[in-house]
Amino acid sequence: MSYLKIKGVMPDGRSYRTVQVNSEGQLVLARPLVNIKKIRVRTPIEANGNAHAAGDILSNSDTDTAGLPWIFRDAARIAGGSGRIVQAEANTQVESQTYRIALQVYTKYPTCEMDDNAAAASPNPTDSPYFVDEIALPALSSRGDNSYAVATPSTTGNIPLTFVCEKGSKDLYVVAIAIDATTHTATEWLDLTLYVEQD
């Protein structure tokens, strides 16, 4: 049976969905194509004190106001677009780690505390309109020279997590927080990876 495909714009004015008209003139909703994008960001953790207390920020610098968020570029397919985080991972070159990491997800560059080793104080009132939610990764585990954790819909972690990017932006911003106290050798890297189902 032959089909005529029609591509129609969704109510948001940006996303598209395909419908099909079969040979009998009936409209059939086409199965949407699933587009999963993997985005990995690596940051050397400053960790000058070689330790983080529970609730401390994990970032590139402990110099006042120099800490940066993890920036996940092109998380949305189009500017102002939407999607779902369907998996999140942490991987560090520090072995034998068992602490948990929280990933606070924002749709705009956050203004909150982001300096390494500082106590997290987020989301603050300025960032709240752009705060998506928090992904709490399971405890890290280790089978070699690194430690890793993965959050999926079948684990703890608050996944899947739906987001809508800000107008003119396709990016997401993450503030990483140590849920538990830990040790971390200075400048050793921490990879955060998001798997995003784009609309």
C-alpha cells in the first residue's frame, strides 16, 4: 500500500511531525524518528585540598568566581528546541571512588556558586526559572584505574528528564555537586556524559 507523506509543524512552531495519507485517503500518524545524541564534557577538577565535603561543588577552579559549569552544546536539535535526557554518566580517572554526584541541569548559564570545593547553594532565585531539575547519579564504582556511574530510567537518578532550551539557544548547563564526601587528586579529570533524545 502506497503512502503520501506530509510534514507538518507542531504547535511550538519549531518541531515537525510526519503524517501519512494512505491509498484510501486515511491519515496515519507516522512513527517519529528517534534521534539520540551523546554529549561528553571533560573537566580537570582543581581539588587543591584533595577532598570535597558532602555538598561541595566539583569544578575546574576554586578561585573565587572562576568556577565554570559543564556546558553541553547542541543538546537540542534547534534553537529553543526540546528533548529528554535519557541517560547520564560520570567517569573519573580517580580509582576506587564510591561517592555520588548530583547534576543540576539549567537551560541558561547559571549565576550560582560554581567554585570547586565551595558549598553548593543552588538553584538560587535568579537561576530558578532556568533550573530543569537534578539528576542524582548512583554511587561510583571501580574495576580498574577509573571510577564510573550511570543513571538510566531503570536506576535511581530522576531520568528521563524533559527540557526546553531558551529562545536562541540549543545548550544545557550542568553544575556538578558531590553528594557524599570524597577525595580527588588535583587536576584529575571528570567526564560527564548526557544522552539526549532530541525532538
